[in-house]
Amino acid sequence: MQVQLGALHSPLYRRYWLGSLASIGATQLLVLGKGWLVFELSGSPLKLGLLGAAGAIPQILVTLFGGVLADRLDKRKVIMTTSLVICSLLLLLAALDATGVVEVWHVIVIAALIGLTSGFDWPARQAFFPNLIDRKHMTSAVALNSVLWQGTRMVVPAIGGIVIAVSSTAVIFLAAAAGFFTMFLVLASFDVVHRVAERGNPLHQFAEGLKFIITSKLFAVLIPLTWIVTFFGVSFIQLMPVFAEILSVGERGFGFLLSASGVGSVTGTMFIVFVQNTRRLGWLILGGSLCASLALFGISVVTHYADAIQNAYAIAICFVFLMGMFNSMYLISSMTVLQMRVPDALRGRVMGIHGITFSLISLGALFGGSVASAYTAPIAVAVGASIVMFAVLLVAATQSEIRNLRGS
């Protein structure tokens, strides 16, 4: 376990990790709360898609240059600033909700502003934490960061669903604001000096990072593949309120569906940590994504025929778990490979571009919500799963460098 948790031996990383636990848990509460509130106000899958796109589009646009900023400025101060801004926006949303004047457009605008702010936050985080650890602990740190996301997704939505059922979404937004303020306080207590890139033309610096990705085959394949996987695959999470309605399980069932995804993701992350040195890492990366697409098909079938299948909710939870597990195996192993190969001077820019991945989860909801509105949510998931499967098989058939990746 010493190898697997080696990054926690660093006191600075340990404090950063605990602070991130609060802010990432807050992010999970935000996803849960805003999704349920919009669906409760509108009852529309398309509005859920618009909500996801509203947060994702500004985040993607800003993330492209947020990496340049992360390489030019003090990353700690960037994260402190973004944490305070998001905290303020969440307090505003909580006030609108608590007073009963909240409308769908309020939630969408605030989601867009949070997405805009997160576009600066994510690249800074990706460039900040490697400075707190020894390089030999990179896999451990990437896995531990993932455990934060997946572990909170495992626990927080289930608790949040119960909180919504007994109180309101306003309480969820207040708790989320507290989480981001906690992250600010933790970083304010740090006394560290970080190297920054030489000042220069931001467009030139961005082009430098982009050129590295295009000319490095590993990055040129894995980053676009990850974008496809999240846009067409993982974005099904944004349609969870619809699946909860199809399965007739209410707020608590909605929370447990999200939690099942988190449980699966933590399981996949732990598996990758223990097999990080496998000689067949490339096949593990591709196999994880392929199996995730098959699990997506399972979710589609079970929800499409929910009325005719006994225990459809329990079976759906199993497929959501498998989707989370296999997708996490892909994301963690591929991200570790990229973090190990990227030069430190380009880390903010390159991993910022890779960070678009997580914005595409929300943006993919616009695609999924549009298909779901025209047909059904299960059909939307099946279409996304088909596209992911085709992309993975294409890479497996044509990219020997990916197939032959070794953990060592």
C-alpha cells in the first residue's frame, strides 16, 4: 500500500488532497442539485442538455487558454481566486432557490458562470499538484485525485438525494458553497513558491502546447479518444434524472444511481493502481473503454424495457456500476501515461487541453438531451455507446503504439 498511497507521504500534497475533497464534494453536490432543480422546474430532457452545455461551452473555451495562464501565474493563487468566485455564485443560487424566485434561466446562467470560472481552475489544478510530489508518486497522485472525484460521486449523491427529499436543493447549494470556501482556506495556508513560465505572447505559448500534442502520437491519439469517450459516453450521467423517472425511483433513487457510478469508478481506480506496472497497459486502456461502451448498451436496454423487466432498477444500478468501473480504468491509466510524458514547462497548457475532457461530459448532455427529446433517453445512450465503441475499435486496429504501451 506504500506504493499505492505514496503521494500522501508529502505533507503539502496531503493537505491539498484534503482541501480538494471539500471542493470536489461540492462539485458533486452542484451536479446533483442543479440537475434535479432544472428537471423539477421544467420536466424537460432538452433543458437538462442545455444546462450541461451552458456550463461546458464557456469552460471549454476558457480552458484552452487557462492552461497558458496556469503556466504564467502562481497556480495556488489562481485556484484560490476561482474557489472564491464559485463559492459566491453558489450562494447566489442558494438565495434564489430558497426565496422561491428561481427559474430555469437563472440556473443556466449561473452554471455558465461557474463553467467559465472552472476553465481557469482545472488547468491550474493539473499543473499544481505535480509540484507537491516526487515524480515516482505520479501514478499514486493521479489515482488519489481520481478517488476524490469518484469517491465523492459514490457517497455525496446518495446523501444529497436524501437531503433534497427532506429539505430542498437550496441546502445543497449552501453546502457546495461551503466546500469551495474550505478549499480557499486550505490553499491560503500554503507557503510555497512555484516556478512559472517566462512571459511571452499567450497565443504563441498556446500554439507551443498544441504543437506538442499534434507532433506526439501518443497525445494526438489518447486526448481525442478521451474526448469522444466522455462526450458520447460519460455524458449519460447528465440524463440520470430522466432515468430515475423512467424507473420510478424518485430523488433517493436518483442519488443512488449517481452513487453506483461513483462506486464503480472507485473500484476501477483501485484496480488500476494495483496493476499500474502491467506489460499490457495499452490493451487495458482500450479494453476498459470498450467494456464501458458495452455497459452503456446494458443501461439503454434495461431502461428501454423497464416496464417488462423485473428488478429493472437493480439491474440498471449494476450496469451503471460497470460503466463507472471500466471507464475509470481507461481514464486513470491514460491520464497517468500523459502526466508522465508531458514536459513540466508545458504541463499547464497540455493538461489544460486534456482537461476539456471533463467539460465534454456536460456538453455531451446537449447531444444526449436532443436525441432523448426526439426519441427517448435509452436510445440516446445507445447511440452514444455505438460511437464510443467504433472509436475504440478503430484506435485498437490502427494504433500499435497505444496497444503496446507498458506500465513500466
